[in-house]
Amino acid sequence: MATRTRGVQHIKTMAGLVDSRRIRSCSGALLELSMLEMEKQRLKKEMLRAEQRYIEIQGRMTEIETKQRRLHQFVDRPTGDFDLNRTLPAASPLPIHTAPTDRLKRRQLTY
């Protein structure tokens, strides 16, 4: 039988234990209310951080999609389009970037 994977939420702590005697008194109920309110505030902050992270991820996803579209347009463009545009060289349809040869560092192997 396969065991179910358990996460951090399944760890039993002392904070999770509820003393039923504490809630019977007025001060115990107030203490429980304050603990619940603190947990509620913590969860609200966590939700805000998650929403902010979601917005950041969505922004990056749109940037990636626009960049992919641009690159697909560049790749899918037929080579005849380069010949029609006289500003681009006819011999080389794709730009070739090479480093200047006078600035290259050369290494020599010695045995």
C-alpha cells in the first residue's frame, strides 16, 4: 500500500493543541480569540505576498511570450524578404557577429 506524502502542514506542534479547560473561562476565550486573530493577520500577509509574486511571474511570462513571438517572426521570415530589403546585405541573410581578430587572445599549447 502506498503511503501518502505529508508536508509541513502535517507537523504536529504544541500550538496546535487546544486545552479545552482554557476555553471554558472568559480569559481563555479572549486568549484563543487573540491567537486566531494573529493567525488571520499572518495568513493575510502571506496571501498578499503570494499575490505580489503572482503578478511578478505573470509579468515575466508576458515578457517571455513577446520575446518568443519576435524570435519566431525572425526565424519564420523567408530568406526572400532579406533580398527585398536593400538595407540588409544580400550575401548574408542572417547577421553574423564575430569578434575582431586583432583583440583576440590566443593561447599556445606547450608540451
